[in-house]
Amino acid sequence: MDPRDHHPNTRVCLFTNSSHWWMKCRRSVCTLRRLFPDVCKNLGPVICFSATLAVMVLYAMADQLRSFVAGIFIPQYHYPFAVPVTFFQVLVTLICLLLLHAVGLAPLKPYSLSLGEQLLVPSICGSAQVLLGVWADASAHSGMYPLTMALLPILCVGWSHGMHLAVPPSVRLTGLITVITVASVGITASQGLPKVELLECLCSAMALIFHSLSLTWLAKVAETERHSSGHVSPFDLYYTLIVNQSLVLGFLCLLHPDSPRALGDGNWHSLLFIGYLLTILLLEALQCLLVDMTAMVVSPLAAALLHTARRLTTPFYSIL
């Protein structure tokens, strides 16, 4: 053993050096804490723009990939059971949220009955809209459904004013969105549509109303919770929404006469069938998560624009 370790002066020097090092670290941490708000304030617009761009790119990639996989899966396997597929999608979303909670990436509070009651209307409307969307992918081929859903931003603006959100869209923004939406729908309609059935028109209109009402009501509940002392995060709201939807769609599956055939008529022995179906469910779940979180964090109009950006811009590309 080194005899210098037992010398009193050596011990005092070591203690003094450690104290100086610890004080420097504390001063550095305090300096960083003082500078952190200024750095965030200066980089705030850059961070917001980067996050917005990332969400838009992720949603667009998921939308294109889901459309590609669905274009292979639907004609090849002819699996027309919309209610069980929608229920499977909600279950997949619920399982993913619980897995994220288990690994600590998405802390979730236990299901709250009072919060579930507040989210009952968006849960029912959201379930109906997803169900009608799955039905349209499998059975509607005239293009009326995507054409009608392009009007989603206008209805979200109307519901935002009707429900008296804290920050409704301005008059200028409302006028700009209206002009772009009407022009996009007009260009698509002028190019002609195949024969449209009355059932498809009715389902498209119902899906449009359900989706706009669901997004706006969800934003209203999130706004109310932000101003209360409940400290409920958007992930808690979304978890409650998904639990409600699983109960609604599960009950609907029990009542639907075709639900028992969903397990018997599927090619469950084929790995391709399972892989295609699981890919569609995961991508659709990701899209619903991005849209609903945007409605809660930003606004229903932003969520509607995220959902319909591809439909609104495609007609303008076609005339260039």
C-alpha cells in the first residue's frame, strides 16, 4: 500500500480536489439550467417545424404503404368482414399501447370511468368512421368515399366554431382552407366518377360527419383536461379512447351475424394472409394514432389536414 495514502496532507488534498470538482459540476449544471429555457425559446420554432415535418412524412409513408398492401390483400383474399377487422385493429392498438407502457415509453394512468364517459361520443363516432372506412376499402370502388372525405377540414372548422374551442381557426385560414378544398374536390369531380350507388354516398357522408365530430370532440375534451388539475396526458386520453372503442366494437362483434365466419373463412394457415392483415392493421393503427394525437395536441383542423393532405394535393398534381 502506498504510504502517501495515510499522510494527513494527502487526504486533505484529495478531499479538497474532490470538493472543487463537485462544486464545478454543480455550477455547470446550474448554468445549463439557466440557459436551457433560452435555448428552447430560440430553437422552439425549429423543433416545432421538425416535429411537424416528421409527423407528415411518417403519416404519408404509412398511408402509401397501407394502400399498397391493401391493394394486394383485398383482391387476393376477399376478406369482407369489416366489423371483426376493425375490432382486430383496435385490439392491436391497445396491445401496442400496453407494450409501450410496460417498457416505460408511454406512461399510462389506469382507465378512468369519468374520463371514459367524456370520451364516449368520440369513441362511438371514431369506431363508426373506422368501420365505414374498412367497408369502403373492400366494397366501394367509385371513388366517392375519398372524394367526400376531402371535405373533412371544412367540417372540422365548422365543428370547432360550434363547440367553441379556445382557439378556433381564423377567418382567413378558414377561407383559404375552403378555397383549396372546394378546388380540389371540383377538379376530381370534373374528371368524372364511375357509377355511384346510393349506399356508398350515404356511408361516405356518415363517415365524414362521424370523423369530423370525433376529432373536434376529442380536442374539446383534451382542452378541458389541460385547463383542469387532472394532469391527464394525451396518451392517457388516447388510451381511454381505445379502451372505449374496444368495448364498443367488441359488443358490435357479438351482435353481428357474420362475426363467427370471420375466423372460419380466413386463410389463417397462410403466413402471407396473416402478414398482410397484420401489416394493414399496424399501419392503420399508426395513422389513427397520429391523427388523434394531432387533434388533441394541436387542433382538429391540423388533424384533418394531416388525414386529407394526399387527397387534397393529388388533383393539383394531375393538372400540372
